Amino acid sequence: MTKESACDIIIAGDFKIFGMLLTILNKEKTTAKYLADRYMISPRTVYRYLDILNLNGVPIMTKSGKNGGIYILNSFKLNNLYFSI
């Protein structure tokens, strides 16, 4: 058995959105296909989750084309508001 990071664990239910946020933060750039495969959801659901993150203040950026992908602006910092109950 290989050692897995917190982002490698398949996250169920609504926690997939938070898992996607952590994955995007840990990678310089990723793709909707990568996120869909990793969290076992459709690419359409990936974009819906990205919209939810964006509406909640996460500066999600997308770039199309050969060198495109999904990324978060470097100025973004995860604050305590995301961890309150």
C-alpha cells in the first residue's frame, strides 16, 4: 500500500468541493478532466463546483487552449471563514 496525501483520498458528498479547492491550491494548474477523474464526477459537475467556489470568494481562473487549465490566483489565502461550522 502506498502512502497517500490528504488530497489523494477520495472525498465523498459535499466535501468534494473542498477537496477540489485543496487540489487546485496544491497544483499550479489542473484540468477539469483531471478533477473529474480524481473525484469521480462529471466535467460538468466540476464546473458547477468551480462556480460555487467562485461565488464564495475563491478567485478561480480558467484558461482555454493547449497550455490552459484551472488555477487560483497566487494572492488567494485560505482563511478561517472556510473552517467555521
